[in-house]
Amino acid sequence: MLTSELVRVRMRKGVVSPSYVKTTDESLRSLAQTLINVFEQHVDSPRQELEAELKERLGSGTSFLVHRGLSKLLTDRCDFESRNTVEPQLLREHVFTAAANAYQSHELVKVDRNDILSAVAAELEMAPEDVDRQLYGDLKEAEVLQSFKTCSPEWLLQRYNVALAQGVLIRASSLDLTIQGETTARYREVFRKLKFFQLLHEIRPHERDGYRIHIDGPMSLFKSSQRYGLQMASFFPTVLHGNNWSIEAEVRWGPERKAGTLKLSPKTGLEPISRSTGQWLPEEVSWLDTQFAKLKTDWRVSTDGEIIDLGGEGILAPDFVFIHEPTGAKVYMEVMGYWRKGAVQSRLDLLARKGPANLILAVSKELGVDEDALSDLPGALYLFRTTPVARDVHKLLKAFIPEEPGPMTLF
């Protein structure tokens, strides 16, 4: 991700336009390859050596923003580590004590640094050069580049353009995303990524095809959250795997936070920067799936259910679909973990009016929902503490078998 000072944009008549680069430009590809080579050559070298060479190559001022932006993205692909065999603070205590004793000695005319290091090395059973190297090994610049995930120049330039758009989205007050013409699996992937990044959102069917998704941006929160902004920006690459999508984001740009609009679509030319991960499952969902499979039951569980239209006011993309094989009874289950309080109540109201009767709504107790507000919900209600428990869900499912009594509530 790019820091704010590296994001190049133009703002004219309320439209925010990132200054994308041409990924086919040979001079930029050459620059990208040169920087990639620098990182590859400094594996197993201290960070300070890498930064020293980059400083010579990157320059300063606005003319070198692209250079420094590419370097930042490559740094994000690095893994640095401290390679200390002795705690640096303890090592410094030994060296400083030895140096103080040497200066106080009447037998020495001159105190030699190498002699001090050699004496400490002998005491600690280390090589003198290791004492010297590790003396300030707890500083960031002394960290060693353990590994670097290399890439092609073409990918790096594509990543840079995506990072520019992400740098603007971090300052969004809202984002409206329209997706059309995709498979059910693809829609569910997008919906689950919204949950994964814990974004406050509302999904409605599009009047012709697909869905409209409204996402609250970090600038819309009571207290602007940098972490939430990063989550919103991190969600964006998921959208790039689609063929027919559009984004219109309201942003607050610059020191004065001027209102502006960012518009993105496939015509923008941004390319996917990672593989599609498929239908990611949140931890509490994947855990339940694993545990339910261990039960002896006539219920078959799936995480690949259909998307249900809630009267044009929203959708239900159930986390689970349970099928009772002897009778064919079908039960949906939605897990509500991270939601803003106002959004929770809005969701509960919609499900009370439009939700299917064959629904188990699993609500985290951490949301602090008033139990009286849950009395009008269709189907069954399950309040869980940390993650849903397979045996608890199994008990609720029994109420949906045709010959069993009606749905129940489990607290």
C-alpha cells in the first residue's frame, strides 16, 4: 500500500483522478526491473545497506514519486528479521563496561576499540565481528532482509496503478459498487470478502441484473479509522476479477478534506494483482463446517447456497445451507459477527419482514442486541459467544424436520 505522500492524483471540478502510469512504457519497465534487481541482490543483507542504495537511485522531490512508490510496494514484499545470538542490550552492557574499565586503567596508554570488542567476544564466546554487528542489532536498520517475493516489471506497474486507487479509497466517506453478469459463486465471493474485511455494507438487487452494494467509508465513521480505511482499500482488488462492475466513491481529499468523487470501472484499465481466492469462509464459519461434519446426522451441510432476494430491499447469502436427506427439508443459516449497531437493527428489521421461515439466524452476543428486538424474527434464533457450536446448531435443525414441532430459540 502507498503512503499518502506517494499517492499522485489530480482533482478537477470535484473529480479525483489518480495519475496512473502506462504499464507498457519501456522506460518505466526498465526502472521497475532495476528496482527489482536491487531488492533481489540485497537478500541476506542489512536493511541499512538496501536503503542506502535505494536512496542513491530514487532521488527526491515530486519528479521521483513514481520511483519511491514502486520502491515502497517492493518493500511490502520483503520479510526482514533480526539475527541476534545475544540480546543487543546485554551486549552493549558488556561492551560499555569493558570500555569504562579500560579508560580507568592506568596500565593502558590508549584504548583500542578492536581490543574491547575482542575481549567481550572472548567473554561471550563470540567472534569479534559478530559483537560489532550485533551491538545495535535491535535497531530497524540492522534487520536483515531474509526473503523477497520477486515479481515481474509488468506486475509491479499494474500493482502501482491499483495502489493509487487504493490510496484514494482510504479517504472515502462512502462507496457504491455495482456488479452485474457474474455467477452466483462470484457474487458470493464478493459478499464474503465484505465480511472478511469487516466492512459496513448494504446489498440490494440491481433493477436489471446483479447487485448494488453500498459501503460506509472510513470518513463516514464517528471517528475516522485508519485501520478501517486499509480494510476498505484491501477489499478493492477483489472487485477487479469481475468483467462488469463500476465504483463511485465519495472521498475527502487533501489537507482541507475537499469533497470529491472517484469513479472506477473496467475501462479504467486496472488489472487484478492477485488470484481470485474463491469463496473465502470466515473463521467462525469454517470451524462450524469442520465440526458439523464429525456429527452422526442425516443433515448434509453446504457453504455454496443460492442468493435469496428479500423483496428488493436486500439479499440473503446464507453462510450455510442444511439439507435433511430423508425428507428434503432445507434450512438456511446466516452468521452475524461484525456489524455496526445501527446496521444490526436494520438487518433484523428486514429479516423480520422479508426473511424466509426456514432460517437460523446466528448472532454474536458481542453485538449486544436487545433480545426483545429478536422476537419477531422468522425461523430460529441462535445467540453464540465466540463461534457457533455444531451441536447447538444440530439441535435447532431438528425443529425444521416436517414431523417435528416448530422452530425454537437457543441462547
